[in-house]
Amino acid sequence: MNAEPGDGARMAAGIASLAAHERAQQSAARLDADRAAARPAPPEIANRPGRAERQAAESARCPFCKAAPGQHCTAAGQRVMSKPHPGRLDAYAVKAAICPECVAGVGDGCRGPNGLRIDGVHPGRLQSALLGWLP
Ligand SMILES: [Zn+2]
Ligand SMILES: [Zn+2]
């Protein structure tokens, strides 16, 4: 495999954006007062951070409304929802990744310290299931 010439630049951009993130956190406290007055972001911007989650969730069948893979969730069997049912992403994570936290295998639900099934999945499992969907 040849290394892509853009790798170095991309890494530098990643480091720069991390530094920017830290600066943003430091100034966050000062911005609190401003934020109260800020207008909410338009939906197309507000939804952007959830894009990977949405695509990942919609690659699986929804256990709640039974939407087929690739189809949007529907409410009451007909109205298309703006976001997939929350449990759909969990169902995808169960099928797509083992859990690094409770060591549940692919297809097995997450378990708590008492050995009983938990609602949803551990955050680490969700994260590893989403890796392939992040830009
Ligand atoms: Zn659904
Ligand atoms: Zn787990």
C-alpha cells in the first residue's frame, strides 16, 4: 500500500482542530452569557452531528417500527420520522460490534455488573459500532 500524500496534512489538520477545540472549551465559560441570547441553529445544522448515528441506525432493521434497512423510521406506520427510533441504533450496535465494556459478543445484548441485560448498550460499544460511519 502506498501512503497517501495527504496523510500528513490531514493529521496536522486533526491536531489543529483539537487545539481549536481546547481553546473553545476555555472560552466556553465566558460565552455562557452570550449563549443564553443565541438563537437556536437551523435544523439542517443542528442535525449534522447525528448524521453518522442516523446512517448507522438506518442500516439495520428497526426493532420498534420494523422499518427495513435503508428505510426511515415511521410513526404510526406512515409518518416518516425526522430521526430513527432511539433503540434502532442500539440494535445496530449489538449486531455490528462486540462490547469493549461488558465483553458481550456480536448479537448479544449488553449486561450490567450483575450479569443482567441492561437497557440499550454501553457507550464504548456504540462508539466502536459508529467508527465506520464517521467522516
Ligand atoms: Zn423505527
Ligand atoms: Zn456492553
